[in-house]
Amino acid sequence: MNSINPIDTTQIQSMMQKLKTMAAQTEPPSSRPVATEEPAQHLDFGNVLKASLDKVNETQQTASQLGERFAKGDDTVNLSDVMIAGQKASIALQTTIQVRSRLVSAYNDIMNMQV
């Protein structure tokens, strides 16, 4: 029996905080705003989403490259490193899919609201 466990709101909030942190890290230092007295920093959702998807893609490519190097007999790559990288890539992809599902569900809920 294959059942899908729903994500509670604390996991979503945690993921959003991680996305914001990753977005801040991917900006070049010259484009980061200098601390001023402005009350809130505006984040572009599209940029945050792209940065997180790029990070997931990078994780998957790294795992793939490590697997290929190990298969070719590269002595500098351990099996444990390959397995860990593969698991990280898998978890990142699964998390991305669950976040996407939640976003689509929230979008559908908003679209079905009566105004």
C-alpha cells in the first residue's frame, strides 16, 4: 500500500527559509543591498525558485559525475561518496517535487475561491 504523507506547515516554512537563504547566497556581493533602515527586503519569487532548482540540478549532476568516475575506476572516488551524493540528489528532488505539489495545490485552492 503506497500512501503519501502530507507535509505539515512547519516543513513548508522551513523550506521557504532555506530558499530565502540560498537566494541570498547566490547573489554576487555587489548586488546585495547594504544594510539600511528599510523595513523589509523584497525577494523575487522567480529568482528564489530558479536558484533552488539550479541547486537541485547541480546536486544531481554532481552525483551523476561521481557515479561515472567511480564506474570508470577513478581511485579518488569512494563508493560511500557516490552513495551519499546519490542520496542527497534523491532527497533534493523529492523535496522539490513535494514543494511543487504544495504550490500547485495552494494555487488551485486560490483559484477556486469565490470573490
